[in-house]
Amino acid sequence: ETKYRGNFRLNQPVSYMVVGEQFKFKALQVGAREVDRKSDYIEWDSSDSDIAKVDDGKVTARSKGTVTITGSYDGRADSCEVTVAELDTNNNVVINMSHQSAEFSLNNPVTVNFELTGDLPDEYTIMWYNLGDLSPDGTMLINCEWGEWNGNKTSLTLSAYNAKEVEGNLILVVYPTNDNQTVLAKVTLPIKAN
């Protein structure tokens, strides 16, 4: 059996998911070598499979909570902590977007405006996350910059880091600031950078 020296890491750690979502690790990095997530030599583990289970590097969010996902290979391991939230469908909070999709390039960013409506708590957080399709090698290929808040309105400016083409989804959620495991509203913004 070949022993590999050097760094070992999960190529695409994920930190936030909503119940029902799935995330697939692309590979594990061992030194300069990538090992496919489905390799028979990789062992995957979830600290609590009731919250999120992992099979062959595919994580499925099952219930609200925090869980640690670990991949191990050749005596080395790396892990990431994942917060799993649940969408509260018994409220009227909505994220309205100025764009249904966004396309941009290295020198031509795009700004998407957002307005939150409904019965928002006094303190809330809006955040974006991605389930891996915008970071195929573990490095995010786009830049996302929030604008200033004006009441319940803000914006997100998207730009490309380089000329590499990437296509995927940004997921935006709103949750009470004191409870990041209860999502009040969720939208998906398909994006394409070229």
C-alpha cells in the first residue's frame, strides 16, 4: 500500500446547509494528489447521522443541529463542522430579488438588489452560501460583496476572481440573529461567470 506524505484536507468544506439539501465533496487533497471522494480508500463519518449523513462523500442534511463531517485516508483525517438549519414555513418573510439570475465577467460585475418583506424579527441576518458548484477545487471563484443596508434593502455585487468560467447557485437565507438554525426565507440565485 502506498503511503502519501504532505498535507491532507477536504477540498471543499461546507459549513451551512438547510434540511433536504445535499453536498458532494469532489475529492480529498493528499499533498499534490487529489483522491476521488468515492475511492474505496476513503472513510467518511458523521458525528451525528440524524443531523447529517455522509455516504461516499455525499452529505445529506436531515435535521436541525450541528455536526462534524470527517474524511480519512491513509491514516490522516480532516473534518468540517456543518450547521444544519430548518426552513420555517409558518411565517411570511420573503426575499425579493431584482434579478432571477446573474451573469458577469472579470471586468463586468453585476449588482443584485434585495428587499426583505414580511414579519421580520428585530434582529436578523441575511447570508449567502454555496454547495460546492462555485468552488470546484475548493477555492471560491467569485467575489460577493454586500452593499449598505437601507431599511430592509441591501445589494450584493458579484464579480469574477479570474477569467475561469464557472456556473452554479448562490443560496441566500434569512434567519433570526440569535438562531441560525431556523431559516425564515430562502432563495436560490443561479449565476454564471465567464
